[in-house]
Amino acid sequence: MSKSEAIGYKDVTPLDERACELYLTGCSILYLLAWLADNIGMEHIKLNIEGMHCGSCATSIQMYLSTQEGVENATVDYNGKKGGLDYDPSKINLDKILAEIKDLGFTATKA
Ligand SMILES: [Cu+2]
């Protein structure tokens, strides 16, 4: 059973799901409302990333992504060869994000 089912949600979007997780970790309702206001309209994607040689590679990609307009919450995991981020489709698209990672010398694909 997923966390959202646990509190009685059905047909949840990824946004609902993540809001539920925040709620279950004890976030206040005011924080949740602010979080939702920031995150409505954002797309969440997970990436598989090839070509990283060490943790610094992961840090470089993560820092670079974090500077891109329309990208939030970028994370890159060297050991898992993966990453994730939220982006605002009105400001940036997935192809551009993947192309930018490629320009850094790594190969990213949607997970
Ligand atoms: Cu490296």
C-alpha cells in the first residue's frame, strides 16, 4: 500500500503523492500550502545518468542544473547513476535539460 492510499487518497497525481509524503513527515499545513503554490505546474522527472566517474561529477551536474531557470530541487546520485528534478514546462523542457547534461559530458535519459 502506498502512502497516499494509507491516508485514503485514490487517483493521485505525483504532486498529490509528494504533498502526502510531506504531510506524513510532519509538515505544517501552512508549509504544505506554500509548497503546493511553488510546485503546481511543475513537472517531476527522474533521470538515468551515465558517464559519471566520481561524486564530484554528480555534484557538478547537480549544481549546474540548479542554476537553470525553471529547474528546482535537482539531485544527482553518483552511486545510483541517477538524478531527479522538478521543472517548469513554461520555462524549460526535457530535451533542453538532457542536451545540457550532454554538453557537460554525460548521457542522461528519462528513467
Ligand atoms: Cu568525477
